[in-house]
Amino acid sequence: MRAGAAARTPAAALPPLPAGDFSAWLSSALAALAEEAPADVPCGSCNACCRTSHFIHVRPEERRARARLPRELLFPAPGLPPGNLVLAYDEAGRCPMLVDGRCTVYADRPLACRTYDCRVYAATGVPTDRDAIAEQARRWRFGYPTADDRERQAAVLAAVRFMREHPESLPSDAARVQPIRLAVLAIAVHESFLQGESGAQPRRLPTDAERARVIMAAGEKLFGDG
Ligand code: SF4
Ligand code: SF4
């Protein structure tokens, strides 16, 4: 999640954007989920995710963010252990830290902002319910220079299909109703949906029950669901 310049061209006039080669993007997205590296999204002047009614999760250990964010804008995070907070948004759906189109706490922004990457919607085909983000997500174009790029996206799409067809496999009601959770889970568990060979050996495909267990475990790890 980035916060750039205030001026924006109407989305209809905006050209496609290169999202990177699919497998390379997927690796970086998984690293961001594992908190090994922030998402490196070429946001340009977009700040859509800072003005689309998101409650921003702030974890207990995020001392720098907590020191910068006004206490009166932080509230206990529903369903999470004490110490977890959310940063509220204003009546227009904007993060109060967004001033003149820029993030005023950018260097100390919460982890949720550092790891947000709207390319996940383009990668998974999961539609976001936030129009401004959807407009940006529609612009991304991945590259597929190798078979691996196509196989991994096919696995991501298969993971989405599986979770839609087996909603009982999802770890929580939140995962069932929040597009971002479905999309993030799909990339997190995509290895379980890879087809074809693994090295020189035919790949043994997991059973539905095994896939459901992988999805549950990913939900627990990523969102504290389960
Ligand atoms: S919506 Fe996407 S491109 Fe726009 S600021 Fe957020 S992450 Fe960046
Ligand atoms: S803290 Fe900064 S990056 Fe995060 S939503 Fe607010 S303005 Fe955007």
C-alpha cells in the first residue's frame, strides 16, 4: 500500500501496467506474507487502498507505527487478542494519515500497509468489493515467459475454485466474505494445486481433505483464523 500524489487521471483513461512475471511476483508476494520483505508495488500516483474504507490492523509489536498513529484513532481489533488494534477511517472512507494524497506516516506505516498488494486480485481473479482498487487491479498485466508462470497461475486459480466449491474448507466466516482473504489464501496454498510433474516424478495430487487442512493451516497462520 502506497500513498502518492493527489492528482489522479480518471481510471478509464489509464493504461495497462506491467505487473511483472507471474512466478517472480508470486515469490515476492509470498515473501511479503511471510513478512520477509515489504510488498514492492509500483503504485505510482495511486493511493486507492488508502481511501477505500479499510480498517488497518496494527499488531502489538508494531511500536513505530503505534508511536506515530494518534491514539484516538486506534480501536481494539474485533476477534483478536488484546493489544491488537485497528486504525479507523474517516467518514469519506479515507485513512486519516492520508493528507493531500500522501501518507504522512509512510516510513512508519503499519505492516498491513507494507504488505498490501492489489495485484493479488489480478493474479487470482477474485473481484474486490472496493471500486477504486478494482479499477487499479484491472490495469495489471502479468508476464508469462516460462511454463512455470502459467502453471503457478493455473494452480492459484484452481485454489480459488476449490475454496468456492468447498466453503467449509475456509477457516472462518471472514475468509468466506472478505475477497482479500480468499485471494491471499489462494496464493498461500497454491502449491497444493500444482498439476503435472515434480522434478522427474509425476506429482501426487493431494486429496480434498489434505487441501482443506492446508487451507485451514494457512488461515490460522496468516489471519489467526481457525
Ligand atoms: S491500490 Fe494497489 S497500486 Fe494503488 S496504492 Fe494500493 S497497492 Fe498501490
Ligand atoms: S497509514 Fe499510510 S499507507 Fe496505511 S492506509 Fe493510511 S495513508 Fe495509506
